[in-house]
Amino acid sequence: MNNYQYINSWVENGIARVELNRPKVLNALNRPMITEIVDCLSYFDQSEEVKVIVLSGAGRAFAAGADIDEMANDNPISLENLNQFAEWDKISLIKKPIIAAVQGFALGGGFELALNADIIFSSDNAKFGFPEVNIGVMPSAGGTVKLTKALGRRKALEWLWTGDQMEAHEALEYGVINRLVPAELLMEETMAFAGKLAEQPPLSLRLIKDTAGKSEDLPVYEAMQYERKNFYLLFASEDQTEGMRAFIEKKSPVFKGK
């Protein structure tokens, strides 16, 4: 495993931890930090030791946004040549479950990073939002698209146009997050859920994630055909044989991801 400057990473009981580690600036996301996050996620995605990935932030915030100082002097040509969002796009290629544990602020790029996770657990003191409009720009790593898919066009525009911060209980009400827990129990609850997923058959989790992702964009009939093909594919796995054998014999299955 590489030594990173802006993040911490480790594995415990099949659960990989990726922790943003710029607490003095509320884990503001600079470009090298995104590169490290993506590199780390990709490494864990290929590791046989890892079943689930948990993404969190050190200190008082998940991530309070992008590093504005880094981009203040950019122009359209420098941004086009930099092609920085190619790194962000790689997150969608991660096959294993990603759970975000959000405390404090998840704003701008920090909110976008959380929305790239499959499941979001939030502390009761968290705040979400896209304040980009207040500095003359807009979300650029999928925030406009993902929030619209989550809330619908009209509700998303309300938050995107005003730049207001969404309280955690509102994020739960709108279906942006999965669970709302007391701040002091955030990591305990997140790790308990991750542990539950780590015991599930890895190939089933992988293909369920794949199918759910396709279902967001495909027409219903096409999505159902895609689902069916992934269902058939799982019958080539040892885990399917093990799972059904254990069910018939009333035993606990031992899944190997094969």
C-alpha cells in the first residue's frame, strides 16, 4: 500500500478505510488529494482482502468543498488541458460497495464525493450543500446531475440555485442519505453495516451494484434484461453453489468471492 500525503488508509476485518486527512482545512479537496483517493479506492477494489470500502473524514468535517485557492486562476483552456474530472470519473468504475460516513460539512466537492458512494450514513450534525453558485460557478463533478436524480429537477434547483445548506434530517427526508445517527455513534453504526456487507457473497454485491447503476439510466425493459443476464452469470460462481447448498442443509454459508 502506498504512503499518501492527504489521506489515511487501512484494512480491518475485510473492511477498507479511506480517511480524508486535511483536518485543518476541513478536508478541502485539492487535486492531489482526489488523485490519492481514486488511487486508494482502485487499489482496494482489486484487493482480495477487501470486501467493503468505508470513506470518511478526519476531524470535524467530511469535506467542506474544493480548494478554491487552487482553481482561482484557472481558465477554460487550462481546465480542458488538465482534464481533472477524468479522475472523478474513475470512482464510478469501483465495483465494491462504498459507504460514506459523513460528519460536519459535506459541501461542494465534498458533497459530490459523498454522492459517489453507494450508501451514505450521516451524523445528526452534518450539513450538505452546493455553495458553488455563491462564487459564480456550479457543481462540476456530477453534483448537479446526481442531486437532480436524487431529488427531482424542481427540488434540486432550489438547493443548487440558492447554495443553501441542507440539514441532515432534510437529507434523510429527501432520500439523499440512508441513515441518520448520533454523531458519537457514526463510525460504530457505519462499521457495523459494513461488517454485515462484508459477510455477503462478494460477486452478488458486485453485480447488484452494477445492475442498480444501470437501472438509473436504462429504460425499464432494458434494465430488466440486464438484471437477468447478471442473475444468470451468478450461477457460474462457487458462491451460488455454496449459498444454495448451505440453505438446503440449514447451515451458514462460507462465501469466497469465486
